[in-house]
Amino acid sequence: MTPRERLADLGLELPPVAAPKGIYVPARRTGNQVWTSGQLPLVGGELPATGLVGAEVGPDDAAAYARIATLNALAAIDALVGLDAVASVVKVVGYVASAPGFGGQPGVVNGASELLGDVFGSAGEHARSAIGVAALPLGAPVEVEVVVDLT
């Protein structure tokens, strides 16, 4: 089954590529890899929530937002090279806007990792960093970067 077929089985489709909020491109190919810019959980160009995880945003909601941000990263990859060109996911970096004392960043970024496993199977296994930060652009609770190898 292709990644696009797996997305359909999950009831998901790739959104339009999120317009950059600065001077950068959503994804860049270098050699046999694609690196995405940090993707926010934008839905229709808007954030579904803002604030710090562990205060204004709950960890379960933040994990769902990490999943949305990852779907946006997949859309950027698809627009650049096509999703079926992905051989494997190499690395995921998840940034979590964290309230003081919040230490559940790995659980939040699991939202991204689980989606990649659902879409790519064992090829979705990846190295990962889950980083707590004081703030993210536009007040987003999460931001996700993805690096993939191509076929």
C-alpha cells in the first residue's frame, strides 16, 4: 500500500501546503533527502489553538496538533517530490511551547511519530528530538520538522 493509500485509510488527505510565514521555502531537497521547514499545526491557514502546553493547551490536544503539523510537513514533501518518492523517514524534530515545569514533550511529539508510522510503516521509524521551548511563532503550541530519504 502506498503512503497516499494509507492516508486515505486513516481518513486523511494532504492539505494545501501552508504558506510560509517568513522568507523561506516549506521544503528543500538536497541530494537524496528532503528537509522540511518547521511546520505549524495550521488548518485552513489558522492555528486551532495558541498557548503553552501544560497551561492553556493540554498534552493530548498538543499531540493532535503535532499530528496536524506533521501532515503539513508531508504536504510540503509531496508538493516538492511526491509522497511516493519517500523511502524512509530519517529524523523528526518537535518543538513544544512549554509551560514552566512541563516535561511531557516526548508524549506530545508522539503525535508526529505515530502518524509517520501509520503512513510509512516500518519506513516511518526515525530518530527524534522533542524540545521544550518558551514560545513558538504565532503562539503555536507545537512545531514539527521532518527529514526524509528518497528512493
